[in-house]
Amino acid sequence: MEPTAKICERCGGRRFATFEVRGLAVARVCDCVPPCETCGGAGFVRGRNARGYNETKPCECRDLFRRVDRFSEAQIPAKYRENAFESYESKTPSQARAQARLYELAKTISAKSRGVLIAGPVGVGKTHLLVATLRYLTLERGISCRFADFFHLLGNLREGYAQGRSDADLLGPLSTVDVLAIDELGKGRNTDWEYSILDELVSRRYNLGATTLLTTNYLDAPPVEGRSTRGFSAKSVVETLEERVGARIYSRLLEMCEFLTLDGPDHRKNP
Ligand SMILES: [Zn+2]
Ligand SMILES: [Zn+2]
């Protein structure tokens, strides 16, 4: 009789588990993954190339380690470390549509694909869907990603410039990472200087044709009669995303991103 395959309790059969390290989400290959039979755990194999020369190349088993590293390098806050498409519970048709669309994009997106801007009120799971996309891109596809909270990002850049660090040092990695995800675009009281830095970053990614994903609590278009603004940034009723970030950045985003708008549950039905 065949022994029943036991599912690992630590990773649930996923072969990796996530942890918190200094506030950030990291993933590690689970101890249940046996040493590779092909390379004995060395990580590389020797063989001959097409021209008959000896060569060393990475073993196929490295793929799992590489994907797990991609997840850890994405700098996702630890509190979001288990945010996945499967754990997102949509409550409205627009939320279900966004979930399905982002899942589809996560399967097909490449470093030079059009990105997505997710607009919606607080509490509809914009960040959950953003992180779920990064999780899929890193763990399932091994694509380099970077998560950045807009408010913290600008703060870090301000600090970096104050310390005399260069554009190349500060904006370089953010400009060239395959997929950059900016959470809560427009949040905070930001100065013209900070928007000029955002303009520089967006321009760099625009010129590279690099994939950028964003969320915002600002309305992606002026409010229309009959459209609920409940849950959107209080300012967004009088200030749209375009007014918030300026026409230049907004028009770039329109070109770089598909806009998805999420609505919250209709509170008027449950007063
Ligand atoms: Zn395991
Ligand atoms: Zn191997």
C-alpha cells in the first residue's frame, strides 16, 4: 500500500513560508523541501554546451530559491505578507472585476507591460490586491518587484537628498526595478519639491516603458452625479487625482496604466 503523502504543516505544501524580519515580509524555502537529487544541493550542474565546452550552469532547483528571494526583496510590509488573490474577499461587482483583472494581469504581465492604477475608497482592499499581484509576480514568476508606500517613499527620498545622496543612488533602483508598486498615491501633505521628485520618478519609468502599479484614495475622475464618493479621501471630493498630482504626472499615468476603480459596499442600503 502506498503511504499517504503528508502535507507539511509549516508551509501547507507551498514549499515556502513567509516571516517578518524588521517589519518586512520575507519568504524562505521550507525545511520540508528535500535536497536536490540533481545537484545535491550545490545549486549548479556541470555539462557541455553546444560547442562542446564544459560549462557550469544553475540547477533547475534554484528557481524556487530565486522566486522566494524576489518576494523577500520586494520590501512588502510584514502585515501584508499573506495577502494573496485567494484570500481577497470581494464584496461588490467592481471589487470582483478588479480581482479577476489583476489576477489575469499577474499571469501575463512582463517588465515592459502597461501597469495598473487602482482607485477606490478606504477599506475595499486596494493594498491587498496590489500586494497579491506582487506576491504572484515574485513567487510564481520570479519577477523583480518593489513595494513603496507613497508617503514613506517621499519621506525617504527627502531624507536621502538631505544627506547629500545622488539621484542615481536614490532614484536608480526605483526607476529600473521590473515592477514598481506605489501604494496610496497622493497621500499626505506634500510639497512642490516632493511632487517634482515624483515627476522625475514617473518620467524615468515612462521613458523606460517600465511597469508601474499604483493605488490611490483619490478619485480617478471628477465626481459625477449619482456616483458615490463615500470612503474616498475627504479632499478628493473637491480635488481629483489629476489636481492632486498635477496634469503632467496624471497624463503620464493615463498612458502607463489601465485604471481600475473599486467601489465600496453601498452603505445607503445598510444605514
Ligand atoms: Zn513545508
Ligand atoms: Zn539542484
